[in-house]
Amino acid sequence: MQVWHISRKIKEVDDLIAAHPMAQMKVREAHPEICFWALAGKKSMSHYKKSPEGEAERFAVLKNHFGQSATVINTALDRYPRKQLARDDIHDALVNAVTAARLDVAMETLPAEPKPIRDMLGLSMQMVYSPSGPLMERGK
């Protein structure tokens, strides 16, 4: 299971939030496939992310929302060997970064109306995403 490889990082974030409860207002949980779905107009990706079609599909979504996507992806591919960093990992990280940049203006959550679901540390559990479409300033 891939989550095992990042479990120490998840614990670091949990420890930070537990020590500084206000951090939970800024630190949010996201999932790349949910972010791709949202940025694609709430349409699921049709292809497996590691396939050439899946890579192209996800790149098109990224490019549509962040014009410098090719530069970021190519820089990462040039800098790291594939055994350390796969192309789909770059796409996943970039879609989460694009989503994070949009959250101050447009944020939705799963579940849509979060209930006070808490983990064993008492931390709120919800996924965030930013809907597709042009961003407008809040309140306008």
C-alpha cells in the first residue's frame, strides 16, 4: 500500500496540527484524483494515470489551469531519475499545488457539508478541492 511510504510525513502533519490547532485552518487534505475530477468539470478521468492516455488526459487538465505545467513537469523529469520520481507523481503533486493555489477563492469539500467527523486525534476529516472554471474574487 502506497500510504505506508508517506506515513511518517502524515504523522508529522498530524503532530503539527495537534500542537497548533489553528494550523488546521490552512493545512487541508486533498487527493489528486479528486482534484483532477474537479478541475475537469467534475468529470472523472477516463484512463489509468500511468498509461500514455492517462498522462495526456491529466496533462491537458493541468495545462488548462496552469499554463506553466509543461515547464514544471519537464524540470522535475530532468532533475530526478524515474526510480525516484515517476511522471504520474509529478502530475499528482502539481494538481494538488494548483488546487491549493485556488482554495482561497474557490473551495469545496467532500463531504459537501462536512459533519464533525474526527480522526482518533480529534482532527477534522475532509477532502478539499477547487471547482473548475475561472476564478473570481470572493464576495464579487
